[in-house]
Amino acid sequence: MSRKLNAAIAVIGIDIGKNSFHLVGHDHRGAIVLRQAALREGA
């Protein structure tokens, strides 16, 4: 999950689901600067 961003993330949201989770990062204006989904391993 290492990705170089040009904008600073002011707020990050995490949606934790049963089989996956999603990350969304917003800058100081509220624009989305990061959107990533990942599957859970194991369990």
C-alpha cells in the first residue's frame, strides 16, 4: 500500500467489512485523494 501522494491527507475513513475493507482519504478541501480496497486474508 505504498503510494506517493501529491496532496496531504487531512481525514481518512475506514470501512471494515466481513471480507474486505476500504480506505478513503480526503484533503483539507474535502476532495478525495486516496481510495483503496483490500481483501482480508485468513479467517
